[in-house]
Amino acid sequence: MTPELTREHEWLQRFVGEWEYEMVHPSSDGGEPGTFRGKETVRSLNGAWVLFEGQGCMGGAGESSTLMTLGYDSRKQCFVGSWVGSMMTHLWCYTGELNADETELTLLSEGPSFADPTATANYRDIIEVVDGDNRILRGELQAQDGSWSEFMRMPYRRVGATS
């Protein structure tokens, strides 16, 4: 079976390459903020999917590995994907959509609550394309009143293309 690729699949190919990130994370105890650094390789699976494979130092969690998959489901007419990290056991499943000017991909998911590990909460990851060599990943949590608050901002810079 050969999938029919769409412009949404083509849009995802912009991420293929080598990236570095550096994120300043506020301290939970009011002390000095921590800096997380790492690298990510993004590769394509024949144009249908992109795989984001990350390695970095996540402060108290130490060295970590992450894997995000993103694709476009033509039948459902939405972006789909997943995220896993060596620092947790939860599998994050995404559905999402692109904004009108195609600069932000918003991915919705449900996962463990920060406030109560026995409960779940709604999250959204937003991938903002700044330009061909820069992007920002923002993590947001939905409050009970329906509002969203940012808890993570991770800028990425392209350091090389992959073939």
C-alpha cells in the first residue's frame, strides 16, 4: 500500500535535519533556574511521517532520550502523533491542526496532572516555525476554568540538514 501524501505531509518535512535546543527552566524552589541542553535528529519515513529523536540533559532527570512521531491522517483530516521520553512511562498521543498561516502546529493530548498524579489533565504542545532554521516548542496546561498556561518553552536551532 502506498499512502497518498498531501501538502500537510510536505509541511512536516521542513523539520528534517539536525537541531540543538537550550531551555531555561525556572527552579521549583525559587533558586537559580536550570538550563537544559540537547540535540535532536529529525528524519522522514518516506514522506509520510517524521521522527524527532532527542538526546539531552534534563537537570534532575539526568540524561534523557525522547522520541516524537508526527504525521497527517488524511481520513481524519488532522495531524497525529506520539511522544515518549526516558524520564516517564506515559505515552502521549497527539491530534492536532495547523493554524491558517501555517506557522503553528497545535497538538492536543491528555496526560498525568501536575497537581495530582492519580488524575489526568489536558495539554497542548505548540510547534511554532520562526523561520527555516528556528522553531519553538511550547507546552501548555489547561486549567479547570478552561484557560491555558505555558509551563515550558524550548527554542530549537538548526545545525545541519540530513540527507
